[in-house]
Amino acid sequence: MKIIVPMAGMGKRMRPHTLTIPKPLIPIAGKPIVHRLVEDIASVVQQPIEEVGFVIGRSFGKEVELSLQKVAESIGAKGSIFYQDEALGTAHALYCAKDMLEGNVIVAYADTLFKANFTLDAEKDGIVWVQKVQDPSAFGVVRVDDRNVITGFVEKPTTFVSDLAIIGIYYFRDGAFLKQELQYLIDNNITNAGEYQLTNVLDNMKSKGSQFVPGQVEEWLDCGNKDATVHTNQRYLEYIKDNLTPPASSGSENSVIIPPVYIGENVKISNSVIGPYVSVGDNTTISNSRIRNTIVQTNTLVDNANLEDSMLGNFVTLKLSSSNFSIGDYNSVVES
């Protein structure tokens, strides 16, 4: 089994946090989004993961590439890097990793996480993971028949055709067939609004005999903007609350920790109330503060703050009482 993770987008809705790092490397309960995604996929697959391919922007840099390769190694797989130099759609992003397309392949776009309680049936031609939504017009959706087989794929329908939104995770039993259909799309310049869409590839494969079925997740967690990411952090802390133990290098003095809370290495907390649903990154110091439902990243100093539903980047200094902040890396906000 192979996993391909297209993640070359700029993450503009997550600015200022994506000005310095790609969105999939933003931490959720102490691990980057993409790390959580790869682990979650590996947990529902009943066979070893041979290779994980990451489709990134060339400007991401070697440090990011090394981080991604370590993510693959954490599940016992080889990590491979591919570049997408132009944002030309979901099918084009996957096409950039065409050298990996053979055998069993899972494709997972790195802006979504999920909670699932099932194992992958690798004998299916293809699986498209979906979740019911109230407003399907913002998503690609699938139509299904009375046998629960997918009969059609529709991008952002203007009239109601289905409420089963595609969450961006797919399984293909025959990666070589997928590669062939991606090549056909590119060679014939078949686009929607100037982009090559994976739904067109799925339609072509279906018309040639592939049978796709929907895969249902228990919970679909978006990481598209600050508020959604903070909510996803909350949900993950709830999932893993029984395994959250602060490392020996971290400590608190005259403070209250209300679980679930993730605390990284070398964290110092004093005269504060932290939690519930807070993640604190490595080498961070918090004093005289009240923090709830918030992500605080690494090497950050927080003093005399009242934070809720907030997100602080790396190397931030915050000395200001407020209730809701989104502060990117290497910024200081100090009350005069």
C-alpha cells in the first residue's frame, strides 16, 4: 500500500500562520496535521505502508522535506518528495506523483482529518470517503444508488443532488489505471475553470468499469482556517486524552491544569490556569495567565494573558490580556 499526500497549496485562509510554514505542518495536539493524517490512514489499513509521497511546493525548503520524510518513517514507510510548481487542480497535484501510481494507493489531501472506526477493504475497486453536510454547494459530492455504489461525482452543485461531501481521501486498487486516466486528462487538457479535477478522472474510471463505493467516517475535521483548526485540536485532545502525560522536562508551579491538555518538552507554567483543550508546544513559558481552547506553539512566552479560542505561532511573545488571538510566528504583542 502507498499513500500520496498532495499539500502544495499556500494555505491563505490560515494566514498569518502559513507565512512561515506550510499549513499541514501546523500542530494538532502536538503533532503536525499531516503527521496525524498519515497515522490515521495507517490505522485503518490492514497491510504495511510501503511508501508515502508528499506533493509540495518547491519553495517549502529542505527542512520541511526532511520533516515529511520523518513522518513517513514514523509508520515504517519510505518518504518521497514530489513538486507541484503550479496550482492547477486536484488531479494535477496527484499527477505530479505519477511515479508512485501502481498497485494499491490511498490519496489524501492534507487539509482534513478524520475519525473512523473501520478497516479498509482493499478488494474494492475504489473508495471515496464522504461525510453528510448541510450545505453541499461548497463541496464535491457523490450520488449513490440503492446498492450504495457511487453513480456520479458533482463539483460544487448549484442545485441539490446529494449531501454526501467528498472529504478528500480516496482508495484505488489499481494505481496504474489511475495514472493512465490522469495522463488522459492532462494530455487532452480537460479542465474545469482552468484546473484539472480529480472528479473528472473518477468519472472516466467509472465509465470504464471501476466501481466506487463511499466510505463513511465518524467525524470529519477541517483545518481550513484558525477557528476550524482550534476546534480540530479540541477534538483530537478528546480522542487521545487517556494518553496525555506531560514529559519529565516540563513542570508547573502554583498552577491548575484542566484536562485534556497537551504539554510539550521543556514547558514552564506558573501562576496560571490551563485548559481544557489547550496544546502547548516545546520550550514555551506561560505565567499569570488563563488559557482555554487554544493552540500555543513552540518557543513562545505568554504572560498576564486571558486567552480562549486562540492560536499562537512559534517564537511569539504575548503580554496582553485578551480573549481571542491569532498571532503568527516571530511576533510580539505587549501591553504598553
